[in-house]
Amino acid sequence: MRLNRAAIIISLPLWSIAALISIPLTFISILAFGHLFLPFHWLVVRPLTSLVLWTSQLWTVAPTARPVLLLIGPPVVALAVIMISLIPDMNVDIRDSRRLLCELWPLSHRRLQWIADRGTGHPVQARNLSG
């Protein structure tokens, strides 16, 4: 968790800049009825989020892989947070939830499982976060 937190803190300026760049991109996306950045969302955001969740699940089920995951996980999480912040999403709550799941790595899969088991008040939200 500390190594992941360090990666998040180191990448903070980049994803803060990405969040600022996404503001005008969001307006452009609104003008295009939310469809302009949909390919980037499907080709970048969803695969990175899935990779973060998959490595988190692997962290839980394969403790022997943890040394390798410690090398791979934090850079993937930092990249995922930057890309999630950059690419506009018409649902800000889901974007923020994805970012939070990345920040929780290696516990993100457990947290998503907890949300799915107990609910959040939004029946579709847990399903949307994972992919």
C-alpha cells in the first residue's frame, strides 16, 4: 500500500494536469453527445481499470506473485489514474470511483467485491466500475 501511495503521490502532478486538460475535453464531448471519446474510453480506460482489478485479484489469490506485482502494480495504477483523469466520462461519479479503486490497489478487488455484496445505493454502479 505504501509503494502504491508513493506512485500516486509521484504521479499527482500528471493526473492533476490531466484533470485540467479534461475540462475542455468534457465540453467538446458534451457537444458530441458524449460519443467522441467513447473509443478512448473502451480502448484505454476500461482495459487499464480491468488490469488494476485483475492484478489486485491476483494479489489476493497468488501471494507468491506479490514481488512481481509490487514492480508492476504501482506504475500501472499511476498510468490508470492519469488516463482516467484525462479521458472525459459523462458520469463523474463512476470516474471518481475508478480513480478511488486505483488508489486502493492492491485492495481494489476486495473493495469492489464488498460493494457488489453490500450495495451502494446504485445497483448498476459496481458492475460499471469493473469494466
